[in-house]
Amino acid sequence: MRETARKTIRILIVDDHQIVREGLRTLLEEVDDLEVVGEAGDGLQGLEEARRLRPDVILMDLVMPNMGGIEALGRFREAEIPGAILVLSSFIEDRLVRDAVEAGALGYLLKDASKSDLVSAIRSADEGRPTLHPEAQRILMQRVGKPDPTSPLDELTPRERAVLKLIANGQSNKKIASSLNLSEGTVKGYVSSILSKLYVDDRTQAALLAVREGLVPNV
């Protein structure tokens, strides 16, 4: 009996390191049912390429210039771009895992994953099935076991609360960066994380929530 041929899975690679993109392309194109249709060096370019190419699976790094992976995940969801997003990162910190999954990632792997594990995760993502690194599973299970916070602001780190307070006071990213001695890119990353954790769509909603929760006075 003839085996049914697999459909070709079209893949977009979003990573700021060219050597990583080239290595992944070479690796994946050795597999008959995988095709790398495009590459992008940051989240913003990834968003543009995803709109143009409509890939089945997007391999997404998290730490990138201009627009990081967490913010890009939120933008992909807002734009209702089809394609399962599989995070492929060098880091597996609690916050990154939680934020990535909450923002819509279907899977989370480390860049030291074996070829067979990566290919399996891509095929699973194309079918709508999640794949998580064992440590990512542990992080998410710990979160499930914790009681719900009494305030949505309890999810924020001290630095994120400081950034939110300045957002609520009407400060731009540039002014926040100056006030906290951070780069604007770092502030953008904090803002993206804050919006994700608070389940709000923009800075205005985040500011209103900060006022409602008493982080800043209602003037």
C-alpha cells in the first residue's frame, strides 16, 4: 500500500543572527516535507514577511533588536496572521516562557534542540499541537499551581511596576528610559511585557488599570 505523501510545511525563520538563520535553513531543507520560504532579522520584519508569505510555521527568537519576539507575538495575534509560532530561544527564564505562551506561542524549544526534536515540533505546530521543552513545562505547571494574584499588578516585577507608573504619568518611552537610566529598546521590551501580563491592548488601558489598582493617584 502506497504511503500518503506529507504536505510541504512552509516555514519562516525570525532570528537576528544570520548564521543561525542560515544554519536552520540548511538543516531544515534536508527534510523532504519542510520548506524555508523566508527569513527575517527582527520581529518587525518578521511581521511584514509573515503577511507577505503566509507561512505554516514561524520559528521565532525572543531577544532581537527593533522588535523582540514577545512583542511580535502580540502583533501577530492582533493582525490575525495565520501560522503557528514556535519559539526557538537561547534562554528559558520563567518570565520569557510565561509571556511567550500567553502571547500565543504554540511551542517553546531551546536552540540546542536536536534536529529530530525540532522537526517533530514543527510538524506538531503545523497540526496545532504544542511542544514544550521540559523546563518550560515545569515553569508553566508551577504557574498553574499558584493561586490567582489578588491584583493584576502582582504579576509585574518591581522594574515593570516602575515603568508602568511612568506610563500612567504620561511619559514616553524616551522619557522613561532617561528616568530609569535604560535604553529605549529595553523600555519597549518592558512595555510589551507589561501589556501582555495585564492582558491589555495599549498604554492607555495599562495606565487606567494602574490608576484603578492604586499604583498612581487618580488626578
